[in-house]
Amino acid sequence: MKLILLTIIFALTSSTVLATDFHLSKIEDRDEYIFIQMNYGIEDNLQPFTEILSQVTIDKDKIYIRFLGEFDKETNSELIAYYSKHIPDKLKKALNSSGNLHNPTLEPLISNFEKAFKTTKLFQGIESELKEIGFSISEIEFEKYSLVTEEPPRIWVADIWLKFKKIA
């Protein structure tokens, strides 16, 4: 009975660790790493990350994940909450600006994006799944950060790369 209960609890928690579903664009076995490209904001053929990961034969020491698209409401709220807690004055100044890509008021948000992103359930769920199979985050890269300043404010990052390496 305990085994059945533990199995049910594990199934429920592992499926809710990462509630965001993605559209899988590409899986490639490249020379030095496995490449997985996913989109959010697309409404067809959605899959949880655990399902996408199950489609990958991992025979490399590196996994690179590329995200394209717009964050869901939950992730966006978590990012805004991080900035509100850690750099509230800088966030307020950025929200009162144009929010475009080259606006200098975005620099504090951009320079804190990696820390903010690591606090999201989106990142933590992916990191947890990959940690289970022996990988840890080695680098986060992103480009084209902008802020939609109208209510509710939204952060838009065109391209995010999560680079994971095999734990030695």
C-alpha cells in the first residue's frame, strides 16, 4: 500500500514540477552536445518537458536547450516579483520608460535576468529533471531583452540558451 501511495505522489509531483508545456521544434545530436529547441506561446502539439526529454537519446556530456517565444503568465509574474523584491526602484524606473531593447533603464533588469530566471518554476523544473539524469546548469545566455510596460508588464526575451553539462 505504501508503495502504491509513493508512486502516486511521485507521479503527481513530477508532473506538476514543470506545469509549462512546450512546442518541440527540434532535437539534434550535434558534435559535442544534444540540442533541444522548444517554443512557448504556440498552442499546438504541446508537451511537458519530461515528455520531450524522454524522446532524447542522451549520449553526450552536454545538453543545450534553446527557448523561443513569450513567457507564460506565471513565469512572467515570477520574474517581475524577483525584480520587485531585489531591485524595486530600478524596476519602477524601467516600467516608466519605453522598455525597448536599447533603453539604458533596462540594464539593471538585464544584468539580473539570470538570477531572476533561476527563481522561476520553469527553470527549476527543467533543472530538476536534468539533475535527475546527472546534469547541472553551466551557463545561461539570452538576447533581445525587452519590457512591455503596459499593464500587466511583460518581459520578453527572444532567445534563451540553457547549457547543461554532465556532473563529473
